[in-house]
Amino acid sequence: MYLSATSNVDLTDTPWSMGIYDQSGRLVGKSCKSGRTCSAQVTLGSGAAPWYSAAIGLQAPLANESTPAGQLLRTASQNAPLRDIQARSAAVQPSRVLWGVDSCKPLTGDAAAAGDLYPQVTRMYGPPDFWGRYLTTTPNCPGISAAEVAAAAAHHLGILPIYNEYYCSAVAGYDVGVSYAEGATSAAAGLGIPRGTVLMIDIEPPGEWCSGGVDATFIEGWYDGVSGAGYSPGYYGDGTGSSTFGQAWCTAVADRAEVATGSYLWSFEPSLLGRYTRATAPSYDPNQVACAGRMVAWQYVLSSGADPDVDSDEALSKLPLWYP
């Protein structure tokens, strides 16, 4: 990943230099003495991306390059932290796109993940960065098991927790949202999911199977119940601005702006046709709500009983997944 910082003045004819720092205070790459921009390249591992900031300060005196020793000292000076810091930017966390799946069925039945869906998905599609699974057992899907949690830990796999223990048309009313949040946060605590992790509520579109549509008060109830327990509220729904969910979302955000800034959205639209592997996954492009909201995940293919029977997803690394 390439990082870039920009100053509002040209540093070329000044005593100042600019550098990019990671969250541990280490200078990333070399400090920059000329121009308005400074860039650095970093390699990100699995898990959440670190935070970075830029600073302007004095570079250590540069050595004479006429000798090999001088060249080494000059490189060391450029890699040394800046002194006498004059300005520092706010810390930012760059996002990268994670590839994953979600499933009704367990990802595996054993802690080594030697059988069932996990090795099948890895072999046919590629190794997932995360896996969406249900917190509790529903009429159609078993809740996540201890074996799945152990397998996720062994394979450094993020878990996207989903709550769906209710009739899909019953997604209206503040008290209903709070009640569902109580069930989800209780299940999350029982599984040992740390606070701060996102908990997604599954909001299906109204239609033949789900006759009722979500309303703004339900969204606010889920937000209050989940955030009040220390977790991060998330919403899986049709992210299209004109959809039932999209309209309810914007009504809730207009009433309470903190719902937008304190929640995460996962859209199942647009839903694409065909089979995609990790290597051929589409560019991240979920439908967006027509107001403020952090759209950080996209279910771009619905399984519909395919083999392997998983939905395909992408998510931004800022989504606070559970890493057992």
C-alpha cells in the first residue's frame, strides 16, 4: 500500500522536512525535504490496518555523500525521526479490501478446519480473509460453534457476526430493535466476542417471504441496544438509496446523526450473477444510501444453493471484525 502526505507549502527552500509515521511513532520510509508531498510504501498483514500520521520537522544533518561512509550516514539521516516537530496531521487508518464469504452452514466441524466448507472454499475460490456466521441458531441455520471459533483462530480468519433469530417481517419499532440487540449482545458476550466488534442485524427486503419493511425506530433501537452494551451496531440490508431499508436508514440518520457515524452498513446490492474467485472478485462497489453512512461491506453474489454453498463478500478493513 502506498501512503501519501501533502503539505500546504513547498518545503524545498525551507529547513523543514516531512515524514509519515505509524501508530507506534516509527518513521515509515524516508523523510522528504523537497516539494509538497511525501510518500511511503508499506506492507499490511492480516487484521485491522494500523493508523498513520504525517509530521513536519527538522531532519538530522545530512552527511557528505563523497565517501561510502557519507552515503550511509545520509541514508541513516533520512530514515531517522524528525526533530522539533512543527505540525502533525490527525491520524488516519487506510482501508484495504478484504475478501470473504458468509454462510448459513458451519464453516467447519473440526478445530483444524480439515473438512466441510472451509477447505472447499479455499480450494475452489481462494483463502478467505473473513467469514460471516450467525450468532445464534435460527430455524434454518445453526449458530457458530466452538469448533468454528477454534478453526478461525488457527487460520487467522476474521468472523463477521450476524444476528437473525426472529421472523424477518418483524423489524419495526424501537422496542423490537432493543430486544433483538439484547439477544445479540448476550450471545456475543457468551461467545467471548470482545466489545467494539461489529454485530450485524440481518434485514431482508419486504417481499413474498418477508411481508413487513424495516422502519427508522427499529434502526435506532438496534443502535441503542448494541452500542449501549459496548459493541458496534451493523446493518445488513439493501443499500440502495430508494430501497425500504435505505429510506428508513436516512430517516433515522436525520433524526439522530450519531447513528450514521457510529454504525456500519453491509449492502447486498448490487447482486451479481456468475462465479467469482478471490482473484477475480469485482472492484468494491456496493450501492450507497442517499445520506450519511459507513458502507463498509458488500455481498456481491448470493449463493442460492451453489456448491460451495456460500455467499461472496468484500469488506473494508475498517470494519471491526472478530478475530478469535
